[in-house]
Amino acid sequence: MSRHLTRRDFLAKAGSAAAIAGASPRLWAGAAAAGARHLRLGGPVFLKSDDPAELAEEHRRLGYRAAYAPEVKANDTDRIKAIIREFAARDVALAEVGAWVNMLDPDPAKRRQNLAYVQEQLALAERLGARCCVDIAGSFNPQQWDGPDPGNLTDEFIDATVENCRHIIDAVKPTRAKFSIEMMPFTFPTGPDDYLKLVRKVDRKGLGVHLDVCNAINCPERMYHNSAVIEECFRKLSPWIVSCHAKDLQWKKYSQVCLLEVIPGHGVMDYRAYLKGVSSLPVDAPLMLEHLKTPAEYDEGRRYIQKVGHEMGLSFDSEGA
């Protein structure tokens, strides 16, 4: 099978996305009410254990059917096998392997080092059978690896990001895990159209979409109309979405635009639109809570998402208390 995404492949996938997006609310509601799919919700666990069986069991206790990949070295074959076995036995999908480094660091030596690390993380995700290895495109900012910089929306940045994605995917040649880039408010890709551009330019089947809708909210218009932004993301990107992040945004009382990440349910993001999109995907993409501080905050966010899902007729299976 070719690793390249042909024009025919792209149009076929785009057509399937349009079909999903164009399905009537009545058809979608009927499918949800009939229990067509149990969504995979996940998040960090705070159990102090390195035992894969105990970690997998803790995810199920909390009502999670998806997990961030546990810490493991790529050459630790026995532990990798144990993680795969124990999480699969409890139907807990490994959602992602993180690779949070700057692939466009202004220092050439650091950039090469970071690219090698991301390549290793994608190889680990492939060995684990995780849905994706995820990073951001990076930044030209010399002080902050994920910070804003005027160069982060230039053709130079886009071309370099495309080349980085191709290089990493071609080196690993993944068949199970996808390599994915998160959207960022001030760095390419900033929204669904940017992400479609990235998919077209990279032209590799090893590229997937990791969707964090909050990261696409970067101005008052998108914040006011976040339901429409969420729906646009799923309408345009659903054939490639393999995993998602769950958080919320609220306005901070300030003289300039200032948006804060908060516990789901404390902000204004339309979780009905988000869960509708996730439940309509052609794969059971995990929805992963992130960036909260305590177990109690994660519990609150989890319960809110479950509550909204139940009101929509959706199920997460084995929810924790």
C-alpha cells in the first residue's frame, strides 16, 4: 500500500466527511439513542504504581476506556508487551504518546535532537498500537518552545512543518499509529482549513488529526460561535481524526481578549456539539481530559462530560462514581 495520500483518496475521504456532516439530526439522534457507540473517555490517573494491570484497572474504575500511554522505554520489550496485554484485556485504548518538543527550534542542533526524539516517540506509539503520537508544529520563538512568534504563520514555517511531518513518518513508516500535530491559537495550523492544508501538503497516510477544539478558539468571533467552529472541525477533518482533547474555555475579566483553560463545564464551549462530533466519527476516537491540576478537578470534568453525554443518549460504559 502506498504511503502517499492520492487525490482520489483525499476526495473519497472528504466525501465521507461531507456525508457524516450532512446526516440529519434525526438520524444522528436515532443512532445515539440506539446505543450505536460507547464513547472512549480518558484522562490521567494518579495511582502510584508502575504495574500495567493496576494502571489499566484504575482507568476502568474511573470510567475511562482510553489512556495516555504509560511511561515506557522503546527498547523495554517486556513492559511494552505487558502494557498492550493488560490495557487490551480491559478494553482501554492507548490514545496517544506525547512528543512535546519544538521541532522548529531556532537552534539547528536542538532542532535535530528534537526531531530525533519525535521520531522515537512515533516508533514507540507504533509498537504500543497507540492511536497517535502527538506534538505541536513548534515555534520560531527562541525563549519559549510553544510560544507565539510572528514567523509561526509564514510560508517558511508551513513548509518546514510539512517537511518535518514527512521526514518523521517516512522514517518510521507506521501502520497502526498516526503522527499528528495539534492546532494552536497562534501557530500553524490554527484551525480546520489550516489542518486540511497540512493534510494535503504532507500527503502521507501516516498523518492523522489530533483534535483540540479549544486550541482553535483564538479570537472573540470563534469564542462567541464556538459551536459552529466545532461543527466545522468535524465536517472538514473527521476522516483523519484519531484522538481528541477535552477541556473548556472561559473569558477572563480583562481589558484585552484573554481566554483561560478551565474544567469542562466551567466555560462556554459547546460540549453537546463536541460530543456529537466525536460520536459521529468513523472510528472510536478517544476524548482525553488534560491540563487540570488535581484528581478532584479531573473527576469533576469527567462527570460533566458524562452528564452531557447521557442527556444526549450517549454512553461511556462503566462510568466511575
